[in-house]
Amino acid sequence: TDKKTYLHNQRIGLVLFKNEKLDKEFAYWFLRTRHYQKSMVNSSTGSTVSHTSPNRIKEYSFNLPSLPEQKAIAKVLTAFDDKIEILQAQNKTLETMAQNIFKEWFGKYQQESTSPNGWRIFSLSELVDVINGYSYKGVDLVEVSNEALVTLKSFDRNGGFQTRGFKPFKGSPKTQHEVKIGDLVVAHTDLTQDAEVLGNPAFIFDNGGFEKMYITMDLVKVISKNENIGSSFLYYLMKDRYFKGHCVGYSNGTTVLHLSKKAIPEYQLYLPENFDLIKKFTKIANDTTNKISLNKGAIKSLTKTRDTLLPKLMSGQVRVNNIKQTA
């Protein structure tokens, strides 16, 4: 959200601030506090679409610090956001760079009738094993557990992995269904008719605090058969648009799209029989993946610190002059 355009909800409701004693940057952060948002949700009306009203917003009361302190609070919180945005942009640049190298070294030959000398057509069945996910039951889902299911919601539509898709559970999965940080998984189901997620690869970058993780039947785990072909190479191979098109062609379903079990094994592409170029790219991709992983860890830490500080700063429990600004 643009911090200079204060939208109260995602559909409608522009909130304008005219009081010179209220700093707009401070107001932006104040509207993000759980206490304020919970208050608006609890007072909302509507059965299909919940909404609040200008009067409810006006009636919300809170303690307002001095203008200089408001500006100082906003500056601290914005510093965290700025650092997070820098790291997110860096991750996007790193991934784009690696993807461009893959396209230049391997991708441009995939739709041609000929390839360089020493190259041949490989099927992914020669290079990888595909492990299906665990078919769980509703009774397996629980409120609290040290084990979690990695679900389709773990795939961000814009690419990447997110821990909000985890579901605590107690079931009876097999060892083969378990995944760990660094494992490569692919979406085998898609709830969107535009196939935004179907066939997308993702690395598991975080365990969400769970001791063990298992993939559901909506995902598959992809494991390399060859020590010269790392997961990072496979990730960028599956990020290529030709692989995506292949998966769409192997999908079926009306409301929910399902990927055929044959889709990944039967994908074919030109690769050099001598794996030296693949090993070279894998080194680049591994370095990129490791840096992205470190950045994601830093983003998680910064986000947690920011979200912990936000209510304390707004309530006066923590004052700005007592904070060491590390963001």
C-alpha cells in the first residue's frame, strides 16, 4: 500500500487525515496495528462482504504521542520496511539473473530441430525421481503439533515458497513423504483455472518452526538421480516457460486442475551429454539459491522484529529513544 494513500480496506474507503498534529507516516503504521484492525473487524457489518464505516473509524480512540515522537516512531518502522524491500528486490534480481543464464545456455535450444554437437534429447525420467505426496484425512488436522503438512497454499502465485500454507497435523505418512529445508517440490494441483501455480517449482526455505514436514498429494518432491545435476539446476529448468507449457498440456480437470503423473518424467529437453556445462550452471545456481535463502532468513527476522515493535511503540510501552536502530 502506498504510504501516502491510506486505504482502509482493499475494496473501498480512502481515509484522509487533515489534523496537522497527526503525522501521515505514523498514521500508516497505526492502521497496521492488530488492535486497530481487530477493533474494525469486530465492529464491521455485512454477511457476504464485511465493511466498516467512517463513523466507526472516527470513534476509535487512542493515545497520540507528540508530533516529533510520531515522526521518530514512523522512521524506525519504515527503516525495517525499507531493508525488507531491498532484500526482496535483491532476491528477485538474483533469480532473474540465474534464469537468464539458464535460457542462454540451455533454454534457447529447446524448440529447435537441431542442437549443438554433443547434445541429445533427455527425458526427465533419466535425471530425476518423482515422489508423490501424502493423502491425508480431515481427522489428521489438529490445532497444535510439531509436524506440519506442506500444502498447495505454500506456493505463492507470484513464485516462491511461503510458510502460511503449513497445516499442523497428526497422521501416518511414510518417510518418503517427508521434506526438509532445501528440498525441491512441484505443484501438482491448481485451484486457479489460469494454471498460475500448476507445475511451479519451489524450494522449501523454512520449516515454520515445525520439527517435521510432509508434502500433501497436491505436491511432489523431485530428487536428482545424478550427482552432477543439482536441485538448483532442476529448479531453473522447471522455471523455464517450455516446462510450464508442457505441464499445462498434461493437466486435466474443470474446477480443479490436476497434473498427470507422467508430466514431469516425460518432459524432454536438449542437454549436453557431457555434464560440465550443467555443473558450471549448478555452481552459479547454488550460489544464487544460498544467497536468496540467507536473504529470506534476514527478511523473516526483520519482519518479526518490526511486528514485535509495532504495538509496543504505538502503546508507549517502548519509547524511541530506548531503541538501538539496527534496521
